[in-house]
Amino acid sequence: MAKVVGILGVLVTVVIFGTILLLPATVSAGDQQAESSFDIPRGAWSRTIGDIPVGTASNDVNRGIALGGFGAGAFMYNFSGSFGPWVDEIGDYNPMRLPGAAFHIYEDNGGTTTVKCLAVDTMYASTWDKIAIGDGTYYALQPRGWAVYNCFASEVESQFFSPIIPHNYRETSYPVAVWQFALSNPTAVETEISVMLTWPNPPFNGGNLPRSGSFISPTTAPGKTGIVLKCSDPANPAETENSEWCIASETLNGDAQISYRTWDPGGDGSDVWDDFAADGKLSNQVNPFDSAAAIAVSVTLAPGESRLIPIVLSWDFPIVEFTRELNGGGSTQWWKRYTEYFDTLSDNSFAIAAEALDNHQSWLDQIDNWQAEYYGDPRFPDWLITSAFNELYYNQFGGSFWEAGLRSGHPEEYLGLHEDDHKNFIMESMVYTLSGNISVGHYSSIVYAQFWPEMEYDLLRTHADIILNYTDCDPTLLHQTAAEIGAPRDFTSQGYCFSGDPFFAPDPHDYFSRAAPCEPGLSHVETDMSAKFIQRCWRYYSLYQDRQFLEYVWPAACSTYQFMKQYDCEAEPKDSLPDIHGYDNTYDGWSMHGTDIYSGGFWVGALQALDTMAAILDDPIRTDVQAWLEAAQRNLDNELWDPVEEYYHIDTESDYPEAVFADALAGQRYNEMYGLPDILPDWKMQAHLQKVYDVCVAPNTDIGARLGRMPDGTKVPTDDRDTYEYWVGTTYYLAATMYRMGMTTEALTTAYGAYRSVWADDNLAYWFNTPEAWIDGGVSPRPGGVYPLLSSPPGYNPEQPTAKISTGLLAKQQYPFNPAPHQYQRPRAVWELVFTMKDAPPAIPDLYKPENIAYVVDSTPTFHWSTTVTSGGTYELEYARDANFTIEVYTVFGLTDTLYNVPAEESLSDGVWFWHVEAIDAQGKLSGFQSEAYSFSVDADNPCNCTDLGDYDGDGNINPVDVVFMVKYVYKNDETPPVELPYCPTVNGDWNCDVLINPIDVVFMVNYVYKNYDSLCNPCE
């Protein structure tokens, strides 16, 4: 394994699957948190409340946990205590922080009163006494977070979340967020304490769509009180008309007091503040035409008493609309998924809040059970847990769409197909407004395939429908594999025939300037896209063995296969591989030509999947597929393998075909994970990955994987942007491929660079705003996912930057409509690494005691080994009289502890014994035993007199006379001292305790006697 170099100053030793990996010490919840009422898991990202770094590469630093269900709209509750940014309209990002929205605490501790607004942002009213930076700590492990405050006599903490739960399709769609406030009184006097939430009726999409006619009304149910903030005005569009927000809490078995009021968010805030600060309660005064409300929950705590107060925020915006404003486009309106469980009447915000108040602890338990599978597993380091869960913020905050039926715009859903399904997508980014994109989604779709497989099922069926049935436009313009299934409001494009349907929006990467295949400069089909569709179909079938699904998507997979065969453009004899003519794959900032390793590798992987699926379905197309597969696999290896440098070239016909490409073997990923044959020879792929590590990762392990380098490690001599960028999702995907290939240290070191840049570097501060890519050690991100370096400042050198790019300016110059948030969906590829580690067999345990070649005077020794399995896993211990475990063998099954004491009735006889241990995880996967068993010598009957070690003549001294005895024994076969191996080894001349007496022992003894080296081993220790 390559040596890990260049990683920060402080190193800690981490043992992962038996491999010692040096990684920088990082701060996690487990490292720094004070004792908390909530059990904050290890791996939770943490930040001092309000500690906002300045001069960062990120364009939006003050962010945090995303709240809101899939497809329901979302916002962030950030680490400064404010609410924002927002994606309340599907596909539109809004950096707004909602003025006046905050939590507040009133505390009367034996007559000493403290009232604080739990936020630090300067936008809040000056009449509100805000907490200071450092008055608490914020923790995040998406989909939940925590805030622990230190500025009260009482212990005040909150936990907040939305019910994002794997394999749950109901609550995961809910437009709701829950806060649990844990209040404890550690003092000797009674304390009155209240929590208040102030909430203005928010504008929609930052005010870009009208939302007028605010009306506020209290609503109650047994034990529950809510305040509903509604908007109704004929001028409102469908998405905002009759929409609601609700703030609510419960009386906690009648011993808590709930109060509320409305207030004027246009004033100085003193009306609601003074009311609350007087006694921790509100006046219950309601002006229905105000546009802000507040709710307070008050309790009295005896000394030592603790309480948990829930406060819920819910909303009801049941409609999402898509418009096409070019070429006379039109619109469609869809019901959001959560309406399936309530209704579509826009009056359910309190009903949603009431359900949350009844079930919030159950929801939270389910979330914790999910996360505990990972934070409770010692195989996963803290930093990987941090990245894996917190990157899931994009599931909610990435412009997600999830429907429960068509409301208007067409007489029926697409072609009348699948009205009972729930079509869904997520944005590629807020700048690349491509939705459900197969190309980019290939890296992160594992999240849905594993955690919400019904969503992956519906998405892939939608793609299959489009491939076979899309006829609205000229068919010659259509890629057989739809690159996307939607785009948001006001998407600017080149004038395609838009119908307003989110499932009819072509991907501009694949549809503009389209001519016949194999016409360089005209054809622009992403040659990896078709293969990715086929591989995703295979993955779903491999995971769930759903034959009905396979039969449904099979015609689309076959159509895609026939379509892509057109792109084998050589003259005869053809090589059965697609040919690329420039920027024709997902790396559309790197001009590739001829046969390329990336698209070619995906094509071979897809052919492997097609071959297997055809066999399952007994389809005669298999004969043709196998012929293409055999030729494609052979030619990919022959055309691109470098036998001298031992890696794969990037392509065959570009200016620099010998470039090393970090993501070259992405096509192998699904094969190695889902039971398909390798796309290329295993040893060659390992050699390639080692080359990638050496030239693209090792020079700076703090950053991740650079996409490309020349084989000597120098820059690829081209201005193509992708050659010198570091892509976050690609880095994680590469790490997963490395790990699966047995390159454990390289894999985790590679992934750590991406984690560090996003979650641990204050100069970058990309947390909850992860970009697609960066350069310059991460300091210069790609602005908003656009192409800044196509118009880089004069003299700019990405290898030796002198200043950070003005990303906002460049973005505006090229895309003036785009304020450019950086976030991007691909980084969720971190879960590819997590699932690889989770699915791998457990590590072989390290053997601790008895140590190898140990001397034991106890006939009932204790065996001790390392922990490599978690709950449900066991160990098998074997010990025997020979190394082959055939003589006097003892086997102990089902051990859950890593200690085993030989029982007295099975005491070991004197002599040499051998032992080893195998781990078996909860799924039955075996680690295997150690390659060499440990041995130890038992001498319970006649233990050594350790005071005589080395004193061969018995005169009470170890001196040159004893050396002479030793030399005679070794070199002249003089059998003095007596030979009784393996008992009492150093009395008999075994100075290094290796159960041999040879010249090495003479050297040990000479050094001991003549040079005073302390080289004598002691078997009695």
C-alpha cells in the first residue's frame, strides 16, 4: 500500500478492517460536546453557534439541517438560529433568511430573569436580546440536528428534524419540522421556563410569486394548540392560493401552559417581545389580519426536574406547477405526494402538526435506529459518518419533486401510464436545472435504490416510458435514453417544443446541435448515458429480484442498446465500442476522441448487464449482445492499456491520450457490486487505480482526487477545465471502487480529502452547500455548477493561483439570470463507499493474547482479539496442537465477546499450541482466518526460572563464558545448553523467542554481553 502523506499536522491511528490508516484528527460530536440530554451520535458535524467564517470559497456559509419532506418544499435551520435558505418552490433556490422567525427562551430562576432570542443574526429586531456567538454549539447529522446552549442557569437544548425515514413513503413526504426542547433545572431553586417561536407568514420563493391576503386563526384539538397563518387572494397563483403555515404545541398532560398572539413583523418587534419578556407567556390577543404569530409553552421545573417540550412547524402548499414559456409552451399542475395522506383542500397544516405532536418520538426513534446502523459500527470512522448523512440534505433541498397525481394541464398523466405511481426527480443543481438526470444521478442514485427503492422503481419506469413513447417532438432530435424528466419554472433553453410537462423537458447536454451519429462537431450525445440507464435497471433487479420490473424496462433497455450501436463509428472492422467526438460524456469539460475508457467501460458494463438480463428473460437478443460484449471488452483492453506504465489511457485520438483519468473505471462499479463479471482484467484495474492514486491523489491528500494528470504527475497540457478540477462525487465514487478492489488505505485517504474540503475547512465552508467541483485546493469552486474557467481572468493559472476567482462575477457574466448557489447532487456518491464497506465481509480480527510465540505458565489461558463485528455478529475461535488444526483441535462457536478463557476442565497440556479467530457478521459473511496462526508455549508443570535466563554455565552471571556455550551450540553442534524447546526458550539459547536457536540468537547474546544491549526477551512476562 502506498504511504499516506501530506495530511494535516495532527495524526491519529485508525484501524479499519484490520488496516492501520493514518488520518487527521477531526472534531465530531463525540469529541467535543458537553454532556447532553440528547444522545448526540458520534460523527455529528458541529459548529459554535453563530461562528460564521468570512472570506470563504462558499457563497453561502450560514446553513444547516434541511427541514421538509421529499417534494414538499424545504428550508434550512442554520447554525446561527435563523431560518433559511429556502427551496419552497420546486427548482428555485432562495437565499432568504426569514426576518422575525426565531426561537426564544424565558427563564425565571428564583427571581433572576433571563430572556434571550436563540439567534445571532443582525437582521433581528434590536429590541430582541439575542444570544452571543459562543453561547452554544450546533450539531448536525441529517435529517436531524441539535443545539446545546450554555447561557442559562437551566440546561437548555433542542433537537430538530423532519421524519425522513428509509422505506417510509408517508411521513418522508410530510411538510413538517419538529423541535424538541429538553429543559432541565440543575439549580437548588424552582425555575419557570418558557419556549417561544415567532413566525411571520413567509413570502413564497422570496416574494417572486405573489402570496397575499394573510389571515391568522388559532386552532385547537384535545391537548394541542396551533396558530394557522393562511393566505388567500384571487391574485395569488395556484401554488400559493389558500396555502398555510402552522405553529403548534401540546399541553404535556395538562401541566404546561400554551399561549399565543399575533404581531406586526413590520414594526420593531417590541410588541411580541415585551409581552413574552414580562412573564414568559403571551396575551392570547389575535388580530386575524396581522401577518405574524407567536406561540409559547411554559413549564415550572422543580430542582433536578427535566421536561421535553415539542414545537411543530407545518405547512400546506399542495400544488406544484411547471410552465414552459418558450414556443407557446403551457403548464401542468401536480399534487404533491403528501396530499395522498391528507387531502388537496389546502387546509391541512394543523392536521399535519397534530399528527407530528402525536408521533414525533416514534419518528425520531426510527431515524435513530437507521443512523445507529452506521454510527454504532466501528468500521466507519467519524468523518465518513459526518459526510454520508449530512450530504443527504440534498434529498430535501435539491429541488425535489414527488407527485400524487396530475391536477391540470393534460387530460391524463403521461400517455395515460401509471396513474397509480409517484413520479419523482431531483435537480442536477440549481443552475443545471436538469431533473432525474441519468448521467449525474448515476453517482448518487444509490441513496434511493437502497433507502427508498419505490422512488427508484418509479423513476426508472418513467425513463423507460420516455425512451419508448416520447413523440411530442421530432424523433430525430431525441436521445433514446432520456437524460432527464423535468425542469423547473422559467428554465431557459434553446427553443425546444415544451408542453409544460415536467416529463417532456429535453436535456440540453444531449439535444442541441444534433445530427446523425458519427458526424464530429455535430453529434452531441453523451455516450455514457445509455449504459448508465441499463446499469441502473440491472441494479434494481439485482437488489430486489423483481421480475415484473425487469420485464417492463427490458424493451427500453433493448431499444437503448440498438440506439447506441450506431455510435461505433470506425471503418470496418469495427471495435464494438462507442466513439466520442469531443465533450460527449458527463465530463463535458474534457474533450475526448475516439475510444475512451470512461464511456467504453460503461458500455462493457452495460453489455454485461444486458447479457445477464437476456439470459434471465430467455431473449434471443443475447446472441448479438454476447458478440458485441466479447469484442468490446477485448478491444477496450487492447486499445487503451499501457503495458509499460501499467494503466489505461483516457482515449485513443485526443491530443493527450496518455492522460491518467481518475474516473476511468466507473463502469466497473455496478459490475463489482451487483454480481456481474469484471469489465477488464482485475490486476490491470488495480494497477490503474494505484496509478490514479499516485498521480491524482497522493500529491495532496487533503483535497480529494484530481480528475486528470499526465503519467508523470504533471498537468495535462490543455485548457480543458475538467482536467484540473476535483469533483466531489467522483472522488467518493473512485474511493468506493478502490475499496472494492482491496485498496483500503488508498480508498479512505482519497475519500477523506473530499470530506475535509467540504466539512472541515473554514476557508472553504462548503457545508450543506457542496459544489460539484473545485480547483486550487478547493478555494475556487465551480460557480453554481457553471463553467467559470471558460472566461477566466487574464493570466489565471489553475495550477498556481494567486487569488480566488470572483465566482459571483464570473457567473453573472456568463449566466446573468443565475445567482449561483454551488450545491450539486453528485456528492451523495459517498454512500457508494459506505455501502461497499457495509457489504464487505468483516475484517479478520487482530490477535492480541497470547502473543505470537508467547511463553505461558497458565494451562487455562485467556484468548483476546480485536472487535470487527457489531450487534448480531459472532466469532469462531480455534486452538490446536498443530498449525494445520488437525491434532487435538478445540473449536468454540458463537462467541459475542472478544475474550475467551479456557475452562478448567479443558486445561491445556504442556507444549506448543496454535490459535486463530474468524469473524461472522449478522448477515453471515465470514472474515476468514488469519493467514498464519499464532503459536504459544504452555509450561504449567515446570515453568522457567526467569532469573537464570541465559546463564548457561549456572554461575549466576551472564558473561563471555555463556557466549562460548552459545557459539558451541550453534556452530559446533555442541549440545550445551540442553535442548528442551519450546520450553524456557532463553535458558536454551532462543534469545529472540522465535522458537529457533540459530546465528541470530548468537548476535542477540553478543550484543547483550559485549555492547550492553537490552536484547534479551523474557518469556515469563
